[in-house]
Amino acid sequence: MTTVKNVFNSEHVINYDQNAEKVSWLDPAIVFGMAYRFVHPGERLLDIGIGTGLSSKLFHKAGLEVHGIDFSPKMLARCRSKQMAETLKEHDLSQTPYPYEADAMDHAVCTGVTHLFKDLTPIFQELARILKPGGIFAFVVPDCKKGEPREIQVDARHSPGEKVTIFSYSSQDIRMLLDSYGLSKFSISHLRLRPSAGARRNTEPMWFKKTAKNPF
């Protein structure tokens, strides 16, 4: 992830929000639209890979208390300038444990992150610990159909001449993670999105909830 880390700590951060709007990145709005009936003002929301805060913006407006974690100090500084997060913590999401107590958060979201990870185990493992029983976890994952490669090399848009690896996941991959960490499918179906300009795979936003029985 060296190239990825370089990109998200570069001048790219300055125009990140504008670029997201330019390519019609709808994941944050769709995730909020699926969630708003099930979250309440005053509840604590953890944004995993919060970046500049795009995925938490609508939750903040709805009255939730936003907490964010990200590896990029420049992205966190951009998010901090918006004054929408209660706490922001710099942390590499591949490293466990995350800097939160067990059952510390009511809900969690994760968008624009999973495609950077070959193994999502650290994220699911820590969410199962941090999320309160009955809490909801919304995330977006690149979809990998049977026979398609799980990882592909693509050009780094903001680092000419360099490549980054993009990872995707099958339904079976996600189901194994859910079963391993006490998360169950919520009563909302997946939505399949059309790939945006330059996208290589479809992405699917999903809602799951932590079961009442906490195995941790």
C-alpha cells in the first residue's frame, strides 16, 4: 500500500471532495439513504477510513456523533477543518487493535476503503469488538463474480507511471467474514451500482448488524 499511502498524503487531498463530486461518487449518499430509518440523533458512529468525512457528512447532519479513524494525517486534517467529528484518530487499519474500547460505538460505516485491502479480517474483527450488540455496520465492497480475478493492477490516477492493486470480494468471501465475527444480514437487499467513470468493478453497499449475542 506504499503508493496508496503516498497518494492519500499528497496534494490530491486538497481536491479530494471536488474530485469525488466530479466522478459522481454516490456511495456515501446511498449508504445514508439505506440507514437513516435505523439510526438516531446522539448515537455514536464510527467511520472506518473517514478520509475527509464525506461518508459521515449526512450522519452528522442527522445528529449522530461522528468518530473517525484513518491512516492519512492530511485527510484527517481536512476532515477536522469541517468541524463535524467528535474525535479523529490516526491509525493504520491493517493493524489491530484499533484505539477504541469494546462496545464503544452504536453504528459504523466504511466506504471507499475495502478495495485497498487484500484481507478484510482486521476491519471485521475490530468492528465485531467495537460495535455494540444490535449495532449496524454499513460498508461498500467491490463485487467479484465467479471466475474473475480477485485483484487487478490499475494506473494510479494521481501518480503517473505508478500502479496500485485493487481487490474485490465474492458474496462467499463476505459471508465467511460475517459468520466468523457475529454479523448478520440486515433486512435490506444489496443495491448493485453501475460502475462510475474509470471504475473497474461494480460495487455493492451492504448493511449488516451485530447479533445481540456478543461472542467477544
